[in-house]
Amino acid sequence: MQVTLAAPAAGVEPSLPAAGASSPSGEADLGDLAIAVWARDGRLLLSDREGVHLPYRPEAAGFVDMPLAGENWRVYYLQSFDGGWLVAAGQKAYEREELARDITMGQCCPGWPCCPCCWRR
């Protein structure tokens, strides 16, 4: 996924472009990521639709597992070198698990997910 960032105009809520739709089968994909960027003072600079719900945690570094809106999430926090901004990218835990399973099964079974020996349901 590639996103072009720009500062929002005065009076406009900061946001990222809408992510693409999930895969046609409803399975998780990289478009399911939530992204948020904050300034040093905690002011939200940019976010996508779900990223606005990610908490500002300046003490966090790396992966953090947390509950959000009643669901388990895994969020990666990265601070800029000079401490001027903080970026968070997160995904619901079950979406991460689906993506990992699909990638792994795709490597193990060339027919995945259509192969009858690999049906999950």
C-alpha cells in the first residue's frame, strides 16, 4: 500500500485516503490496517477511518497488544528519531491471524484456499 501524505488545510480534519475494500472473500488483507500519526504534544496529525481510535501512547515502542472497542488489537508504535512525531499502525488480532494463516497455507498448498484437502469450514 502506498499513501501520499500532506498537511490538512485549515479547519479540515486530518485524515488519510480511504483504504481499499477488503478482499472479495471477506478475508483480512493489508487494507485492514489502521494508521495514526501524532505530534510530540499528542495532537493527531493524520489518521485513517479506524486510526482515529488508536490511543496516543508516547511511551510505547514496537508491538503492543491492547483491547479497543471490545476487540483485541495488535498495534506497532514507532517514534521519530527526534521525538517530533509518533506513528501507530494496528490491526485487529483475528485479521492478523487470518492473514498469517492464508500466507502460510498459500506457501504449503498451491491450491489454497480452493483445494478440498485444505477447506477450513
